[in-house]
Amino acid sequence: MPANRTSIRFKIRRQDAPGSPPYWQEFAIPYAPDHNVISALMVVQNNPVTTDGQRVAPVVWDRNCMEEVCGSCAMLINGVPRPSCSALIDSLTQPIVLEPLPKFPVVRDLLVDRSRIDEGLRKVRAWIEIDGAWDTHEGAPRISPSEWSANYLYSRCMSCGCCLSACPQFGPHSDFIGPAALAQVRLMNAHPTGRYDQADRLHAIMGDGGVSDCGNAQNCVRVCPKSIPLTTAIGELGRQTTVQAVKDLFGG
Amino acid sequence: MRHSTADPHFLLRRLHSLLGLLPVGAFLIFHLWENSQSRFGAAHYNGEVVAFLQGMNYLPILEIVIIALPLLFHAGYGLVITTQMRAELTRYRYVRNWLYWLQRASGIGILVFLLLHVGMTRIEGIWRVSVREDLFGHMQHLLSQPWMFGLYLTGLLLSVFHLANGLSTMGIVWGLTTSADAQRRFGFVCAGFGLLLAAIGLHGMIGFLP
Amino acid sequence: MNTTPKAIVIGGGLGGLWATLRIADAGFPVQLFSLFEVKRSHSVCAQGGINAVLDTKGQRDSIHQHIVDTLKGGEYLANQPPVKSMCEAAPGLIHTFERMGVTFSRTPEGLLDQRLFGGVKNKRTCFAGASSGQQLLYGVDQQVRRLESLGQVVKFEWWEFLSLLKDADGVCRGILAMDLKSLEIRAFPADVVVIATGGFGQLYAPKTTTSSHCTGAAASRCYQQGAWFANAEFFQFHPTAMIGRDKNRLMSEAARGEGGRIWAPRDPSDARAPNAIPEAERFYFLEEFFPAYGNTVSRDEASRAIWHVTRQMGLGIQGTDRVYLDLTHLDRAFVSGRLGAILDIYRKFAGTDPLAAPMEIFPAAHYPMGGLWVDFERDDSGGMRPDSPRNQATNLPGLYACGECDYGYHGANRLGANSLLSASFAGRIAGESVVSYLKGLDHHRAPLDPTGVASEIARQQRINHALMRSDGPENPHQLHQELGALMTAKVGVVRANPELATALDELRELERRAASVTLGDSSAWANQTLIFTRQLQDMIQLAMVVAKSALERDECRGAHHKPAFKIPLPEGKFPGDPEFEDYRTRWRANNDQWLKTTIAEFNAEGPRIHYGEIDLSFYPPTEPRDYR
């Protein structure tokens, strides 16, 4: 990291509303070593004046926990999709180029509409069917520690959308559901009672936009901020759907 | 809930994947082996290898059912799949991302090459007896032209890559390889397989040269 | 009315989603409102775990002990029936979460693992790796999605609650909410409203561990419409939070527990790198102040000591609000094994290795014990009566509150790993209570007066338009920073009446200034500055409640520390000694005066405080706490 930095410079892609044309603006704030992209954007927000001296509307973006667990703040930072709270300024080349997370419709500036992630989770039935949220006075099934540690990796998915942004098969042009929802199918199918509905979930991902739309470019696993083994999940679903198809075709 | 047999999407994708290996990939292996016989000279090649094949009963039916139709389906459906690609090679400079793009690009390349190749050999042979009777000579004539040799070499390498890389992703698609380690290991196996096939193919091409 | 009565739940964290599940389970349709996708709620930030007595570790743990630990930890300020019911329900809740597929960490036998957590003697805390809150929230989020797919729940994400709709009898009959994209303001009539909008740590920004949406604005809006706000002066500060410009991030107490030492240079102007400062020139103040406990003193004591050293002795690093939390003297392999998760957090967000150079930390506002006042009905066993419509009901008929935004379960201080429990339990109870309320409703109630609704919509629209046209001198983000600095300095870790009185004056000044802002954004689409400015105005109202409640309570209890009123435990004296007996008498007299619930009511001139009795029926305080 260069020692003689005096400012932090941003080049931000802005868009006033869905459908309106995007444009670029540059901002600079005084340098401090402990900034991340969010804290720096907060400084810009306090005084949104471009490097040309023009006072503009504050940049709109999404954030909440700022600890990389809520998934809100993902954006394209120097061309890479990642959460902005953990993007430390000192590790980025300047000017830092900020763009909205690609593949999702822009709401305004860096804020995008990620409701498609939720739709995907609904489509694949990413839940355990329980009778109701009341006590059943019975312990739940046992899970071995090794099985737990494999499952836990997937349960940390925070729906940030980075994997979907990087996926060459996912986007407005395609129905592909993307790796995030597929990984949840893998997770739910591994649960002792979640297994009861494995066939339903597999059928949901065997149609249009399902697991077979994956092109194995494997960008997803490279950009996932939580290092979730998404491609392993896809491989395991490949195996499960193979067996399921054999059952469907020849099982009766 | 849609049953996988009610919705053809999954079965079509898997059929596409399967046909790429069987019979199309298998035919490629056979074809490269068959042509590697060229090093034993025109007499052996024309008299033993080609004549044996041409002497088979129901050859056109076999060619159509085992080679042409699967190949056409694999190519046509592959083109449909390729329309879904939005590769960003400079943004994501990962090997698998390049392989993903190359798989689709090579598919298109192979399609162009095969139109020429089949046209210049099998189709041309239908009305030109000389091609049919002295395929060795015909190939020697073709491959002696450097640009044609280059075209064939490109077609060979694209085909071999497409098969080897396709095999490696088949491992994921069908669920043979799941962990990243397994996928990497199988990737190396497929790469080795591809190199071997390329060597056989190149050997065959050189065998045609005078 | 012949349609099925319907419920509105505001807030999609653990509390809100639990309430949603129980209401929908009973067949009543639920409209769920959230500022963002519900799975991004602040519940995800809880790392430690959730308490439940399962007694699986051979320690003869008991539910009774959990209740007593919770009550004592809160210095008896919590009503005891809700605490009793919560602790009793905890094991069942855990098993329900488990059925939902929550990835709790396991023992080698495949059972739920439990670990030790601060302030208690037994292993009682279930956890899911280092992300317990995230896992619990996802469990209920998935169930809500299931109900959504069945049409029993409709989510309104990216909508903000603005105000309650009340009928002529003052009964809550729905809400007004604003679409955070189009800024459309729409009325949502309903038969009952549950508010589950979390805490208000953003009053202390940036010195808070809470998420940026934890503004307390929604609770403040209910308060301004007549809901009581209770025990607002009790705010837990976490002593060791890593310092950040956007927020302070929690560094678990485990860092001190495993041998971390807290120090500051003896000379605050010492500009050397920490590793270059010799031992003799380091001030290990916790070890000096508390020879018996050293660095492992309680959260509160540690926070106050750091406050004293930085703000009163002026010995923070370079004179700022920073001290060192040092792990560099410990064995690398040992620390990496024991503290891997928090070391990773520090590396990720500070960019430096805490095993190479000490971490820089400061206390941060972490969890409000106070919140909207809620009722309960005691049953013969001394717990909450199941399905009573009074449970979790605010003083406004038809409005229920649960989760961090209610005041019910922690008294004057919160036990570690009890927050996920209270949020889940209160949410579930609120849901069940709402079902009873809906079943008991008169089906022939007059509908809401449409002209009243229309005029409320118009009033809210006028607020938006006025703010967008406003060209005053103030910047809302600047005001937020001033609010945070003011609350941190004067209504924070250590309190004194003159400062609190000044704070109230300054808050009134902030209130005035917040009315004359310039947004700098006139767009009628996704105008975040407008949205935030409205929240800021409500945060200032809530800050006044906190300051006023703190000003009025002249004692030290739990997280509320006012040294001028401290009753010190006589050193070296034990029961029987006249000095100790005198102390005991003063302690009892203090309880007679102050062992009461602070209740704030909205008033245009400022909050009006009165006190409510506490139900101490289960385990009355007879003796002062004595840890010697």
C-alpha cells in the first residue's frame, strides 16, 4: 500500500431510476488507513460533491450489518462482485470503481433488486417441511459432526448474490436459478427429515432453469465471500438428479 | 411439482451430455485410431481399413443412426445451450471460466470444420469414385496443402479438447465428481486423455503425408 | 365483518418471524413488513449462541438455575413470570429450531453441543459454529417462506412502517407504510399489529455494534403515538469492540478469557508502535484496578474502566477513544485454535494480524435491555399464562411488541446468549397471544373511518414533501454523528446528572435542528436521505427517552451506572459486621425506592416518566449480590 496517499478516489456508476441511462461520477475523500468501501461511501454521503466541484444527490446503496453476514452490501468493486463492508480501501487500486451488482435490475445507483434470489429459494422449496412451529416434545434426529460440518458450510449463504453476478449462465437473459438456491437444495436434502421431500426439490431443479443449466464455469465458487463449496453442491445434485431420473424413468 | 419425465428439459440436457460421449465421442476415438493406420501406407489403409468399413452391411443406416443423428442433435442442442452464455473472460480470469468459453467456442468451430471435412470426404466420395477408392491418396492430396493441414489440425485439436473437457464436466453433471479435489483430479485425467487422443490424431495426419 | 381477521407484523428478525409463524400456523393471514429482505435482519449478527438448559454435560444444570442467573444478571429489574416461562420454554424452542433444520453444532454422538458462556457456571449455550444468530434466523426465514408459498404470509419487503392506524376507541387497526422505492404511502388495515423492529444502537453511532437499520425509529413512532417505553436507561455496552469508522465490531469476551491483556501507553502522546513500547511504559489498567480478576472482570466493569482511562484520565492511545487488547504475548497456535473466528474478523476488517500487533478496541453500545412496555398475565405456577391475550401486549390495544424492541426479559442487564432466546420466545408468545386476541375480537366492529385514514396519508405525504423542499442549514448525516457523539459522551457507559441534564437540552436542540435540514436529494424515487431523515427525527425522540430515564434514576443498577449514587460494598466486611449491616440496610432502602420499571410516556414537551411495580413473585431479592 503506497504510503503517500492523500485521498481516496472513487469512480461510481450511477443511475437515477430503473430504465434511466447510467452515468459516471468521481469523488475524492481525505485518505485514512482504516476505511472500507462503506465507511468511505458514508463520508461521500455526508458531502456529495464530485471531483469537478459539482454538488450531486447522495449515492444510494444498500448496507446493514457491516460484518459480512447480512449480505446487503454486495456490489461490483473494481470489477469484482463482493461485499463492500469487508473491502478495505488499502487493498484496492484507485480510483476505486463501484458499479451495481450485475445481472440484477438496478433500483437506483448501487442499489439493485435481488428479489429473484428469494423467488429461487421458493421455487426449490428450500425449507424443511415441519408440521408447525410448536413443541413436539421429541428430540430432533441426530446428525454426525462430520455431516454437520459439511452442512454448515452451506447454511452460511447470506443471499448476497455475488455468485449469481459472476455466473455466465445467470441473468435477465436466462431462467437459470443459479448456484445459491442449488446449494440450499443440497443442504435441505441432507437433513434427516428434509430428505423426505428430496424428490420434490430435485424435480424443481430438473426443469427449465434448473441444475442442468449450469455450465460449470465455476466462477461462483471463486467469488463467494463465504467460501461456500457451491460447485461441490452442484456435483452432488448432479448425482442426486441422475439417481432421481433413473427412478423416474424405470422406477415405476 | 413437475416430474422429470413430464418435463423434457432435464432429459434433453442429459441426452445431449450422454450423446457427446456415446456415441459421438466414442466415434471420434475410433475415427482417430482408424486414421492412425495411415502410417502403414496406402495399400494397407485403402485395402484393409477403408475397405473393411465400406464393406459393412447397412453402413449408411449405421452412419446415420450412430453418427449423423446423434452428432446433429448434440450440435444443434449445443448451439441452443450456447445462446445462454454471457462469458466475461477478462473479468473472471479463472481457468474453468476459460474452459467454459472454449467448450462453446470449440463446439461452433467443430461444427464448421465437420461440414467441410464430411463434405470433402464422405459426401464427395458419394459421387467421386476416386475419393472412395483411394481415400489415402485423396487425404494425402488435401493434407499436403499447408493451409488444409492447418485446418485439419485445428479441427482435430478443437474436437479433442471438446471431448476431453466435456468428459471432465460430465463428471460433475452426472455426479461422478463432487468435491473440488475430485473435480481437479478428474480434470487432469481428462487432460491426459485429450493429449493422448491428440497425439493419435496428429500421428494419423502425419501418416498421410508423402 | 365476515372475513378472516388479519395480522400485520413489522420487522423480519427472529422475533417478527416467530410471531409470523405462530399467527399463520393458527390460520390467520399475516402481512409481514420489513425495511429490506427479512433474512438481512440484525439477528444474523449474534455470534455466540442461545441458552437452553438441556443438561447434557453432566453438570446437573437446571431450569431453576437458568431463571435465577437471568434474574440476578438483570439485578432483579425484570418481571419474573416472563423470565420463568422463557427459561422453561427454551429447550422446546431449541428442538423446534432443530426440526427446522438449524445447523446447531454437534457432539461426537450427533446430539446438540452446549458450551459455557459469560456469567454462568454451566454449559448451557447451544451454538451453530460462529454464526448462531444467522442460523436461527434462516431457520424461521425458511419456514416463513414455506408459509408464503402456501399463501398464508405476504411479505412487504422494502416497506417502512410510518404510523399506527387507530380507531375511535384508540384500538390499533392497521398501519401506514411507505414503499422505500416509489415512496408511495399506503394504508394497510388489519385487526392487530405486532412490532418487532429490534434495538436502537444507532443512537450511539458509530460506537455501536449494531446494524445500520437498528435506529429504533419504528418503536419511537409507536411511542410517539402513545405506546409506553420502558427501562430505556439500561443499555449494555460491550467493552471490547474493534474500532471502525462505519461501526464497531464485537470482539468476543473470549479474547480476554483466553489471556488477552488490556493496556494503554502510560504516556498518551507515545507515538511508537505498540510492540516497541516497553512493559514498564504500559498501563495494564484492568490488572491494576482489579487485582483479583485482572483482565477477566465483568463486561460492565471493563467498559467503565476503559471509559475512565480514556475519557477521565485522558490516557487513550494518542489521546483518542482507543486502548489495546493484546494477544501478542500468547502462543500463536493456542490462540489461533481457541479464537480463530474472532481473529478472522479482525484480520478481515482491520487488515492487520492481531497476533502480530495488539488490537485497538473501545466499548460500544451493544444491546438495549429497555424497549416498548409489554404486559403479561401470571398463572398459578408463577409463569406467564399460555395464550393469554395480555402477554406481549403494549398499552395500546391491538399493538403487540416482541424481540429486542420489547423490554421484557433482561431487567437491568442481559445475560450472554439470552438475547436470541428472548427474541425467539417473545416472538412465539406474541404470535400465540395475537391469535387469542384475534379469536376474541368482536366480529361486528365498525370499520376504520376512511376519512381519518385519508387524512393520515395526506399528513405523512406532507411530511415527505416538506422535507424534500426544505432548504435549512442542517445535514441529516452530520446530525446523526452529533447524536452518536452526544449519547456516547453523556448518556453512555458512565453517567452523571449534570451531564444528563445538559444532554437533554442538547437533544432538544438537535430536535429543532433536525427540522431544518437540506436533503440534497429531491428525487421522488428511492430517496434514502429522505427516509433516513425521517428516521433520524424519531431517533432523537427516542434518545430523549433514554436520557430522561437515565436522569431520573438515581442509582447504579446493571448497565445503568451513576457513580454519585453507588452504594459500595464495604471491603473486608462480612454479614454480622455493623458496616456490612449498614450496607445491607442501604441496599434494601435503595431497592424499595428504585426496584421499579421506568415507564416513559410521550409528551410534546418531552418524555414523562412514571414507575411501575415489578413482579418479584418467583425469586424475590433478599440479599445483595456478593461475589467474594
